[in-house]
Amino acid sequence: MIPAHIYHDEEIFRLERERLFGRAWVFVAHESEVPVPGDYVVRRVLADSFIIARGEDGQVRALFNMCLHRGMQVCRAELGNASHFRCPYHGWSYRNDGRLAGLPFHRDAYGGEAGFPRKGQALLPAPSLASHNGLIFISLDPDAPPLRDYLGDFTFYLDYYTKQSAGGIELRGPQRWRIKANWKIGAENFAGDMYHTPHTHTSVVEIGLFREPKAEKRKDGCTYWAGNGGGTTYKLPPGTLEERLRYVGYPDVMIERMKRGWSREQLDVVGRDGFMISAASVFPNLSLVHNWPRVEDSEDVLPFISIRTWQPVGPDETEVLSWFAVDAEAPEEFKALSYKAYLMCFGSTGMFEQDDVENWVSLTSTAAGTMARRLLLNSRMGLLGDGTPVTPALGPDRFAGPGEAHVGYGEYNQRQLLARWADYLEGAGR
């Protein structure tokens, strides 16, 4: 049972800022966004701005975007290519690896090196930085556990989104917009809410955007939670691995690369068990989408992948950063049509996006009142009165992936995500 006010509470948000986002691993960029030396993007972890830059040595760094002199933001552009960054306030300059390169009137103002030695001076690096399949994460905790340990078995599922070939993925974006909703709602929704689809998204199905004629077909799929993330799947019609991948729109040239790049167990989830990954979330605020709507005037479907973060602005406001992702080795025609599919469904004006946000804004505003502090929301879907699951977890003979998977509607994943959230706020999370 969930206290309703957690979705709009100033004190809760203060704890999230300090104890959760001050310690957890947070996705900030993908290596394809900074492919060559000098490339950079500027990203935030709440109020902390970082320059994600590839140095002349080819290494990717995350540099705190604050001048060592009087604290001005060193880089105010969102992206670009530069060998140096120059602070606009007093002109201090830094190499793209963060080292201080020069400052005006060094001798007159500081007495030269005797008064202020430049050697060893550099922009503050993020306390922890690591990547997985090109996804770049930072943590504000210098003692954060290794990223691979933090992600745990969810890396098995990340490969479906980020490793369809040896070339990995490339990103386009991000699109960026703000919604008057609490950040946790989107993360929960993408983690495992198949229950809202027949109601919130009925119109999208009824206009024929998908092959499946009824939105309630989602209950035939399963939810899974593994490591530090979880998601949903669709149940595919009978067929071979190749037939099932063609069913969601992948051309044979991409299917052959998937067969070479994915493990036997990863292939079995699709080919043997008949489940295709859909939406998912990695704690705390990274979500992924995989879907396959019809595009153009055709009966054919085209799959797309999207990556997004729910960036908290306040207890009642979230900035959404949404990227289109695609296999770097995919045919150019596929990339173009897949991008159209993404914009139609989950771009800033996408049909699914508009449906979802209306619910989330209403929930957030209602959670701000006095009565919400008296209400416990029912998050027990999938549990019997004694706490046992309504449907037992799938065994390895029916689901080859790691973690725990259940067919049908349930809030297993939302409970897992909120349990981790509570651990961090109580100071025990890691």
C-alpha cells in the first residue's frame, strides 16, 4: 500500500535529491553522441551540470560545468565540438579533458606561477563514470558500486535495445520537454504497467496502428524484473525465431546480426518462449521502449527503440529527455522509417505520449492535497491476500531470461522499483 502523497511532497523530493540522485547511477549520454575528439554534450543530474566530452586522447569524461574561479558555467551550449572551453565571465580556459589551459593577466593578477600554479588545476570530474554498451552513466557518489554490479542481470535485457549488432546503436536527439508530473510515475509506468493499455491507449489500437486487434492482448505477455530493472513483453504468435522477428518488422539482414550477437538464452526468449521485449525501466529514472506500429500507407509494421530519462525538476515537475535509438548497422531506409514510427508514438507529440501525460499530471496534482496524506494507494495487483502471486513465476522452461517473470497483469515491477526507492531514502540503498 503506497502513501499517495509521495507523488507530490517537498520533503520527499529533498530526500530524493540528497540520498537517491546523490548516490545512484544515472544515465547521461551515449558514446555515439560524442564520436570524435572534441565532441561534447551538456547534461544534468538534477541541479548539477556536466560536460560529457571526448578528449583529444579519445577518452570520454564528465566534467562539472563550473569554472574554478567564480563559479560561472564554463559551457553554455548544449552540444558541439571544441578543443577548449572558455568561461565567459573572466576568460579562464580549459582543455576538453578538463585541465586549466590559461587565465588572462596571470602575472598581473596572481604573480604568475609563484602565486597561482596552473599545473594540476582542472574542472571537477564526476565522482564516478562508467559505460555499458555505449550507455554512459555517472554517479555523484565516489564510492558507488561498479556499474555492472549495479545493473545486475538487467544487462541481459539491455542487449535487446542496445546490441542488435556488433556496431551497437546510434542515437538521435534528445527531444526535451517538461511535464507537470512527478518523475516516479513515468519510471513506474514504463517498468511494468500493462494494465493501463486497454484503457488509456484504446483509441491508438482501435485506429489500427498495431496488428493486435485488442489492447487487452497485453495480458498474454509477461512482466520481468532482474537486477536493477524490469519491463514488459508482448506474446508473439507461433513461429520460428526468424518468423517472430519478421512479425515485428525486422528485415532478414538485421535478424542475421541479432542471431550472431545475442546469446542462446536471449534468442530463446523470443524464438522458443515467444516473448518480445517492450517497455522497461532501470532504477532510478532511465526508461526504454520497443514497439512496432504501422507506418506509411502499408500493412507492414516498423519497430523502433527509444531511450528516455525522467529528470526531476521539483516534486510536481519533470523534464523528459527522449532519444531515438537504432542499430548503427541497420539499412538507411529502415532507420528513416523507424524514426517516423518513434515520432508518431513516443516523440514529444506522439499519440502514446499525450495519452500517458494526461494521467500523470492528474495524479500529481491530486497528490498535493491534505486528503492524499490519508490515502494508501493499492499497489497489490498480482498478489493474493496472503502475499503469494496470483500467477506463479515462470520457470526456465517457459522463460529463458534471468530474474522473475509473471504472465498477466501485476504490479511486481512497480513494487520492486519503489522498494529500492524507499531503501535509498532511508539511507540503505546502494
